[in-house]
Amino acid sequence: MTSTIRKFIFHDLQTIEGYIDPPDALVFLSLLQGQQERSFTGALAEIGVFYGRSYFLLRKISGDDAPILAIDLFNIGQTVDGGSAQYSRFLENGRRLGMRVDEEMIIRGDSTLLEPARLTDKIGKIRFFSIDGGHMLRHVAADSRLAMEALADHGVIAFDDTFNPAWPEVTVGMADFLRTGGGAFCAFCMTKYKTYVCRREFHAFYTSLIADSADLAAFDHVETEFLGSKVARLHNPISRRMLYELMVRSGMSAFSERVYR
Ligand SMILES: C[S@@+](CC[C@H](N)C(=O)[O-])C[C@H]1O[C@@H](n2cnc3c(N)ncnc32)[C@H](O)[C@@H]1O
């Protein structure tokens, strides 16, 4: 099963316009499989679908029947009949890859205006919540509050674009969340692009999950301190990133998986 998902990560994912790359895809895989092995229940959710790159990754990892809630403005472009070009392309990606989109679980609208009950009434408590919508402080503040309220006790929130100088307010929003959430949440893992947080009681669990994951063994695990907790920073050397890019660009994406073993 894991090998089919790795094949998807290293082959199909690049065919969808979007932003999640293999290192974070492997973190998603490790976390979701670790939760499943522990029988941690709950839905998956994402703010910021774009054309579905991470949505279809969540679908691939968790299977056709898994409840996945997805929220986006879907306001990029217009079809000839006045519909959303972004939404059409998202659905088209699903058809092309033979992957299910549960349209009942798609919320088209501004995430910052949603109440947590709207999410939990639809899908129940959430065990994995990816925040990748609006990138200004007011978006991250609202989205992290929403995620916190809808999260299962054992849930994880993944913040995208943290420490990216192009979106400085994302980092402020994520840090505000950790500092003002009453100390209830802490970070346990960071990559070049994302920060992963959980409730403090689950810090030890997720720390060992990341440390022991075979899919993350290719990375250097560097212990870092961040706002009162130890965080595994997964370092991906530039040499590997370059080799991977080279293989993908020269049409050898089928072999690019070996770079991350
Ligand atoms: C960076 S893209 C998401 C990338 C995506 N997660 C992927 O894997 O490729 C950001 C998305 O957030 C959506 N977005 C921006 N502001 C939003 C808001 N206030 N509410 C809901 N979605 C929003 C945009 O429409 C866009 O599709």
C-alpha cells in the first residue's frame, strides 16, 4: 500500500498544479498512517484547495471512503457558462486521476467567515487539518481558531508557508496561535515549508512517530526549540533537492522516488 502511495507522491502529484512537494507529502503520509495504526478517528480537512494537489494526496493516503472536508473560495477564473474555472479544473483533476471528490464535503466560500459547528456538523471532529488558504494575519488567525475548535483531541494542524519570507504574516499568525492558545498546542515538526502542531499531551506521541517513520528516514532530523517545545526540523539538503528536480525535469520522475529512500 505504502509503495502505491509513494508512486503517487513521486509521479502523479507533480501533474496537479499546486504546492505540496515530496518532503511534506511524506510527512502527511507518516502522520496519517500513524494515526490510522493507533485507531485515531476523525475526518481530514483542508483550507485552500487550489487545484487539489494536497486534496488528492489526502484522498490517496486515506482511501475513497475517508471523510475529507475541503474549503476554498474557488474564485480563480470563469468558465464560458459563468462557473468557476478553478472548481472545474479541480474536479477534472479528480476524473483524470480516477480519484473521488465528495462534493457534499466541499465548502465554497471564505473560510474566515465559518463557524466551527458548520464543519463539525458536516463531518464530525477532525484529526488532520491543513491550513493553506489566505496568507495574511487575519486569515491565519481565523483559520487556526476554526481548526482548533473543530480538531479532535489527538488531531494535528499543518500550517503551510511558515517561515517563508514571501508570506511573513503566516509565521506571525502561527506563532500567535501557539502563544495565545493557552499553551494548549505546540509544534512537533517543521519542514522547509510547513509547521505541524498538536495538543501538548500528544507531543511525545507525534515526536516518536516522526522519528521512527521509515518514509522520513532520508531526512536529517535536527532537534530545534520553538516556543516551549522540541521540534524535529526535517532538513532536506540542496544536493538532494537538485537531483530530484533534475530527474523530474528530464522525464525520470518514475525513478525520483529513489532519491528519497
Ligand atoms: C496556495 S493555494 C493552496 C494550495 C493547495 N493546498 C495545494 O496543495 O496546491 C491557496 C488557496 O487558498 C484559497 N483561499 C485564499 N483565501 C481564502 C479564504 N479566505 N477562504 C478560503 N480559501 C481561500 C485560494 O483560492 C487558493 O486556492
